[in-house]
Amino acid sequence: MSAGTAGAGTLTRLRRLALATLDGNWEHDHTVPSRTLYPHQWSWDSAFIAIGLAHVRPERAWRELNSLFRAQWADGRVPHIVFNPATRVGAYFPGPEFWRTEVAAAAPAVATSGLVQPPVHALAAWLVHRRDPSPAARAALGRLYPRLVAQQRYLTERRDVGGGGLAAIVHPWESGLDNSPAWDAPMAAVPAEAAVMRAYRRHDTAHADAAHRPTDLDYARYLAIVAAYRDHGYRDDGLAGRHPFLVECPLFNAALGLAEHALARIAAVLGADPGPHRERAARITEALVWRLHDPATGTFQPLDLRTGRLVPARTVLGLAPLALPDLPVRQVDALVVEACSARFGVTGRMARPLPSYDRTAPDFEPLRYWRGPSWLNMTWLVRHGLLTHDRPELAAGLRRSMLDLVARAGCHEYFHPDTGAGLGSPAFGWTAALLLDVLAEDR
Ligand code: 9WN
């Protein structure tokens, strides 16, 4: 019997496992994604983790979001990593000594990275509040609201490098899907040599199989892009003329639009004006369709601002705009077709989990990180989109698939897209959290 159709005993076991994973990863005011691979606080991880904590530890869900936003920069950016000063030096590479955020006037006192990640936090805050709309939760929401607004302002004003109403990412790490084939073309233009990595010690390959992780050449380029940004004080003015990686990503911008929708609801609860958020949400959706929709494929593709071209690789990033409630019906229908195609295989009865990349592509890699394996956060987001656009059967297929994966392999970071075997880190935070979230629903 699969866990998707399992009895109460299996569901209770899954709930216990997920809760134990989150408790085991709790670290005074935040949850580490993984004790081994990622022993600090990560931005979009914390948002997903808060969504799950809301079901079991609501007070901790707010602490998770608050600790992240305490590290928000003066310019509004929410850093993608907040380093825990109590964690052993060298426990993660690249650590604070590489980022050197003290070069930036806007950086906070605590050590962070200088990059951002998809802004899924307003959605998380909304979902946490919806789960437990107590007076304490309303107060927590009220304190977070101006910070969420500042985060949006940073992204929509300083990061609109292309001038078309979308935010550009300046590093593949900002997409959250670090080595996705979507970044192969823009990354190929970044000058770097794999040999550079001889001067550093990668920490990830000590804990995960190197064949399941980005390559040394990827890392050499990651470091070169950080250095280019850092050496200009992490400033965003003039990026167009000098920065080696500038892309408009469909997932990142779908999250940006979703955040405005969530902020409109939050504003209404707080007695603020939801109108400007609704207007901004509409503008972002319009810009996404105008700039990133590829009429030839019906899906959304990243736009490489350095070449002006859409990236052709069909990855799960392209399905993310489905989560936008105001996406026009034509695009919704086309995305559902794409999701249900042999490339992604979404059905009401999934034989295999949702892959991160087109499984019919010749360079599909079932073991390597974001180049094929299945991830629960992307499955959750696509499911969220299917529910938003009233496709309950397909959404139920993804929910069952999430339950099956964890029932068989545990709370792994990612999963083999054919066998469902657990890959990457065990005891991974957002896998546990998002499992708790879908366990709380029965669709
Ligand atoms: C770099 C923490 C993070 C996730 C990302 C995932 C991975 C980091 C890494 O881990 O990225 O930010 O060291 O590989 O790609 O989505 O937020 O879980």
C-alpha cells in the first residue's frame, strides 16, 4: 500500500518523523536546513519551515521568520544565509570570511551572505497566520509587515535591472535551484577555471556524494560571481554594465508576485490598504507573461539579460507561475499541459515523483541535485498552483507522491526521480515541514 492511500498508523508515523526532524534541527531561534550540509539559517528554507511549524509549533514559526528578518539589510534585502556565530568556523563553505559583508554599508552587524533567495516569506507569514489567527499571531504579523514590504521594495526597485518590472537574480544561488540546467547558458559566459577550487576546501562533498552535487567548475563560477558583487560592495547600481550573471527567473518572479498577493491579505487583516499590493501583483504577473512566457513552448523560461534571450532548458522553474492566482487562463492551461507532459509526468496517480528537470532531455541527470532529482519544495509549489487553479485531482497526485517519498526514504533533501531513493542530506528541514503541511490537508 502506498502512503498516499495509507491508514492512520502510517500517517501518524510520518507526522512523528517530520516533527522529530524539525525538533532535531532547531537551533535557539531558527531551524537549520541540515545539521551536516547547511548548519546555518537559510532564507527560503526558513519560510518553508515556518509553514510546517505553524501546524505543530506556531510560536516557533514566528521566531523562525523573525530571526531571519532581524538580519535584513538596511536596503531591505533579506540575506540568503544568516551565519550562526556559534557554529564551528569551516562548517560551511563559503563562510563569512569569503562573503565579507562588512564591505557593504547596508549590511547588519551579524554575518550574512550578500545574496537573496526567492521571496516566499510573505506567503509563509500569511499561511502561518491563517493557521492560527490568535491575537499574538496578529501582533507578530503586524511587526513583520513593514519588513516584508521593505523586502519587496528592494527587489522591485533595486533589482529591476532589465527595466521591465521584474527582479533580476545576480547569482544562481538566488534562484534556490543552484545548478539547474536553466543556468548552463548564462553560467558558461562567466570566466572561471575549476582549478581555482584547489585553493579552497569544499565542505559539501565531505557530507554528500560529489556526483550528486554541483561540479568544481560550477563552484569556481559561483565564487567568481560572488566576488564580482562583493568587490562592488554588494551594490546594485550599475549591475547591467558590469555584472557577469543577470537573469530574470520565472520562479523568483512568481514568488515576487505571490508575495504581493499575500501582502494584500495581510494588509487587510492589519487595517492597512491592500490596494497598492493588488496593483503591484497585477503588474508583476503582466510583466512575467510579457517577458518570460515563451509562446513557442507555452511555458515560462528565464531571460538572460546579458544576451536578451530566453533560456531554452525546460525546468521545473517554468511551472512556478502557476501559483499566481491572476495568471491568465491561456497560460494556466499551457502550464498544466506542460506539467502533465512526459517531461514532468504530473497525473492524479503519479508513478514517479515530479523531477526538477525535463526527464526526456538528453542531459537529464537523475542523481545530480537540481538537474533531475525530485524536491519537495517544488512539488509543494506546483501543487499550490494546481489547487489555486482548481485542478484538485492533479494536486492530490502530487500530495500522494510527497507522502510516498518520505514514507519510503525518510525526510531526505531530494529524491531519485525514478526510484524515489533518498539523496543529499537526511533529516532535511523543508522536507519535514512541507510534509506536515500536506498531512494537515486531506486533498
Ligand atoms: C547554497 C539550504 C540551501 C537551499 C538551496 C539549495 C542549497 C546552498 C548550497 O541549500 O544551496 O545556497 O550550499 O548548496 O540549493 O535551495 O536553500 O537548504
